Amino acid sequence: IHAIQVVSEIVRTSKSAFRSYELNLVLKDGVRMNVIDHANQKAIRKDAELLSRFLTIPVWDITQDR
């Protein structure tokens, strides 16, 4: 595992739209593996930092609303 990536996206349904956040593991070959998606930005950033410290790898937070 090379890094942890946090990205955001707009999820649209037939009745609404909301921002969702993804936490991905980025492998050394560039492949991304999704770990979790949810709408709580603060919680996903906390999860990313916890994993980052445990694995001693960087967090790439590329959300638009930092």
C-alpha cells in the first residue's frame, strides 16, 4: 500500500443528490481499492488519519471542500 486516498463525489438519485466520500487504498502500481464510502466527511478523514498512522503511509485528501 502506497497511500490512502480520500475523494468526494456527488451522488444523484431520482429524488435527491448528496456528497459522498470514498476512502481508497492506493497500491504501488496505482491500483485503487475502495475501503468505504459514506457521507460523513469528518468521520472519513478521521478514519484515513488513523489508518495512515497505523500503516505509516500518507493520506491524499483530494476532496474539493477541504
